[in-house]
Amino acid sequence: MQADAPPSTAPTPKRRLTPAAREQFRQELVDIARRIFLSEGYAAVTIRRITAEAGVTPMAFYWYFDCKEALLIVIWDEIIEEAARTCQAHSQSVPMAERAVAYCEAMIDHWLAHRDHFRFIFIGDSPNVDMVQLRQQLQSMPGTRMLYEDLDTLLRWHAPVGTPKAEFDADYLRIRTLLTYRVFGFLHSVIGMRQTTPELLALQKGWVLADLKSTLERWRLSSEF
């Protein structure tokens, strides 16, 4: 009787993931880290903890992200993109002349409804990480670019006709900077620095929006603001 062949010692071939499966796993890592970041803070998130919850070894993390900070920026940008899409949907429902202010109002309302997200991105800090530098890297991320592209489209509608290009570009950048500083300065004050009543909050928000509307109207009529 012929003896059974010895078991093969050849290594089991590694399973190849499809691009869709790789993206799904990457998103799983993002979702796990986002939940921990938001509920427990930056220090609670470790690569070992993320990969343990995902059921993989820590080395698998580095196929998708260089470090924890790279993952953090992706999560920040994902949240900003969600805010931008909310503002897009809101602003599309009003006439073009009102869309820039409507977009800003939706932005304010969105972050006020998600204060933990705002603190996480714009106020959170860590003694071991340069958060300012990380936030600067957001400028090149897709969600943040989407927000700026939305503002570019809406603000250009208010530009005075016939303005020389060099003058227009300078005015436009000042207007956009002014708008973003007023909106995010207001949010930073309300969410990060002090408590206020709903009545006072509504009044202050109205002041911000009225000021933005007045600035855009003056720019469209005379390019002076």
C-alpha cells in the first residue's frame, strides 16, 4: 500500500485584496480612529489599538498611512467635507444673490450642531504634536479644497463687473479672508471660549451674517469694502 504523501511545506499564498477591498479596509481604519478621537481624544488613539480593533497587525496600518498624524488629517478633512456638502445643499435652495451668505449661515449652523467636531479640528491640542502645522496641511486636502472652491464660485458672483484682473484678485482674496475669519472667529468664540444663551447666540449670528451681506453688496456695487 502506497504511503500518503507528506504534507506540503510550501507557504500559503497571500490573499490579494482588490482595490475596492483595500479602500474598504482603509475606511474601516479611519472609522475606528475617528470614533476614538472624538470620544476619548488624541492621546487615546494608538496604531496598536486601531489595528487591534480592525483585527490586523500594526504593520498593516502602514500600508495606508505613514503615521497617526497622517490619519488624523484624513479624519479632519472627512469631517470638513461633510460640512461642505451640507452647506452646498442648503445654499442651492436660494437665489444666486443670496447663496454666499446662505452657505456661511449653513456653515455656522452645522458646526454649532457638531461642536465636538469643531473642537476636535480647530481647538484641540496635544503637548507632543504641532497641531498648527497639521491644520496647515489641510489646505491641500480634498474636503478643504471643496469648501474653498464652493466659496470661490459663490464669491465671484459678487465681484464688480469690469474690474481689472490684478485689482479683482487682490480684492477677492481680501473678501474671502474676511469672510472666513468672521465666520470661524465667531464659531471659535462661541464654541471654544464662552457660553451664551440661545437668544444671544441668534442675535450675534445675525450680526455676523448681516455684516457679510453688507460687505458683499458693497463689493458688487463699488469694489470698496
